Amino acid sequence: MPATNFLQVARMTRVTYDLARGRRLPVTAALFAAVALAACDRVTDPLLEFRDPDIIDPADVRTPEGADALRQGAFGRLHTMTSGGESVVLLGGLLGDEFRSGDTFIQRNETDQRSIDTTNSFMVTAARQLFRTHVLANFALKALREFKPTPRDLQGQMFFVRGFAENMAAESFCSGIPFSDASQEPVVYGEALTTEEVLVKAQESADSAITNLPDTVRFRQAAQVLKARVLLNRAQYDSARIVASAVPLAHQYSTVHTTKGPNQIWALNNSIRRYVVADNEGTNGLPFVSANDPRLPTRISSSPDSTRDFEGRTGMVFNLKYPAETSPVVMTSGLEAKLIIAEALLAAGNATWLDTLNALRARPPAYTNVTNPLPPLADPGTANGRVDLLFRERAFWMWGTGHRLGDMRRLIRQYRRPQNTVFPIGTFKNGGPYGTDVTLPITAAERNNPKYTAVCVKSQA
């Protein structure tokens, strides 16, 4: 989908309140309006012009205050593209094994079934949310450089937002990802980039964020976790370990929710029951419910006749990790940094990888809401078993944070696992087999981009 210029000016003219809304006027009123129009100076008369408060004129942001407003808007977009909307976090979990569809909408069912049409409107919305975040971060960067160059950490924040969007795109979508740039006129349309090319962009953004963020600013730690995550996606394990080692366990960066901007994971699962916490989905899925793991507390409906999923077929499974519409969602954390270190140690054949995992289980960080120590893990004794254990730990620690789809793809891309041993397979709950998709598609809306000529192969990790 092409990027959207969110600062386009809509200039409108109205005669009267009624005429602007297409209401019929009595003949006398219409004649009066016509006479009034004839008497008006169409250039200067205030009756003929008004400002729409929902439209921002580009001139209005050419100030330090305007530049900062764009920065805050970019964070709002980041909020929406993660847990503030039905985003790649939710749809990626549906494609993977975190959720199953409890819905009647085909858009969610075909995602859960791993057979997503490129016209899927939910995918169009999720992609738009992500690319809008990227576009607005670029807008804010340009404005901050020109009108509010200090403090420089504000620019660092926007590099972080931009890099986060780039990395999420690489983890979620099939290869051939376009990033259009609407921070200038005319819009520069983006060409299709491979997953690796997008990850390189994300690493550059993370590096720029770190450069512009002082040690005392918490966003520097968030940017370091982001960079380590990108390096992990690029199979640069030792470099990822070095970057992650600088992040304290106490670090967390979370999206904040209110009753007016609710946590959509809670809303779509706990409130309107469109998403159901999955359990051993399609043979390969993890036992997110039956494991009774305190990192992902759940509640199974005790009265299925009154508390079924939206489709009405089965009883509900609610997540209690996000028990309220105001529950925050951790996007980067010291815990994630430790998990990255553990994987790097395992890749290097260093036996302390297991010690790193057990240290997390012995003293869970407060932001996980796990109040008691978890029993220590034992070494499975085989290479495949160790990888299985590490990815299971990642899945339970970071359920519902947008990491799982990227991890499942890495099991295929970096660990050479066949996709039919990673993603759900067999017969879908509503009949028919699971498909072969392992990515979200670049949707048909991108046909509006004259430079987009790629073919999305959804079955390629």
C-alpha cells in the first residue's frame, strides 16, 4: 500500500450550516441564501471559509511545538500498530499458534487457517497501521531537525519508532516489502525489499536511535533491545549478545492503555470473544492453556452455553495476562535481552545458555506479573531439544507481544525446520486443511504503488 500524506490540506467552502450538510431549505430561505451569496466578497468574507479542525495544514507544524506534536503522533501510531489496534501483533499470533479464531468473519478464519487472500481487509488495515507509523516517524524526524534540533534524544525516539516498524514488517510480511516516503513532495514510492534488506534498514534506524539517545534516557535501552532483536533476526548471534548485554533486566518499554484507548488483545479476546487463546493448535502448536504456566494465566469458560466464542461453537478461553482494557503491553524489556543472550550462547555451544534461562525463572522481573519462582529447567540433551526448549521459553515469556510469528519463521529460516513441523497443520476447526502460509501478505492495495512489482510468496519464511 502506498504511504499516506497525513498533512494534506482539505479546503472546503460552505454557505450555511444547512447547505453544507445537504439539507433542503424552504424556498424563501434558499432565495435569501442566494442573495447573501451575491452580496458576499467570495475572497474575504468569513462566511465562505472555515477551518476543519480534523485537518492539519503543513504550515501549522513548522514550529517547535508542531514538530513535537508530530513526534507524539508517531508514538500514537506505534501504539495502534502494536496493541492499540487489530495489528500484526494479533494477526501474527492468529497465523501462528498463540490464538485461534472464535469468529465468523472470513478474514480472521482464513488467517487462522494459514490461507490468506491478498484482498483481506483486516490485513490491509494492519499494514496501513504499520506503514503509517513509519511515515509519521519520518515526518517527525524532518520537522525536529528543522524546528527543534535539541534535545537530540527526541530524534533518537523517532529513529526507534521507525526501526520498530521496519523490524515488525520484516518479521510479519512476506519478502518484497515497500516503504514509501511521504515526508516530501511528491511522494517517493517504495520498491519491494527483501526481508534481509528491511532488516538492514531496521538495524540502521536502531543504530541512529542509539547514537542520538544519551545513556540516561530509557529509550536508549529500548533501542538496544531493538537492535539486538534485529541482529537475532539476521542470525548474527554474537553481535546480538553484545548489544543485549548492555540492557539491565529491569528495563521495560510498554504501551499504555486507557478506557478510551483500550488494549485490543484484551478487547478481541476477553471482551468480544473474536480471538481465543490457542492450545496445541494443529499438532505443532504449544500448550499455551493446558501447560497451566503462570506466565500465561488463562480462564476456561465454566459455562460454555453462555460464554462461548463469538462463533458460538466452543467454550471460551480467556487470557489473564491482560485482564483489563487498561493492561499495558511490554514491547521491549531486559527479559527479552536476556533471552537473546541465552540464544546466542546456545548458538555458540556455551553451556551457560541454560543458566541464563534458569536465572530468569528463579527471579522473574516484576513487569511479568509472575510472583513466584519457576522450577529450574533441565538440559534436554540434544541439539533439537535445546532449541525447542529455548523457543518455548521465549513463547511463554513473551506471549501476546508480537514476537511469536517472527520466532516461528526463524525456526524455518535459521534452524532449517520444515514448516509442517513448526506451524499448525492437519484439519482446520471449521473443516478443510490448514494452508501453507507462514507470513502475512503484502495486500492487493499495494497495486496502487507504481514501483511495486514483486510477487508475495506467503509460504516462504
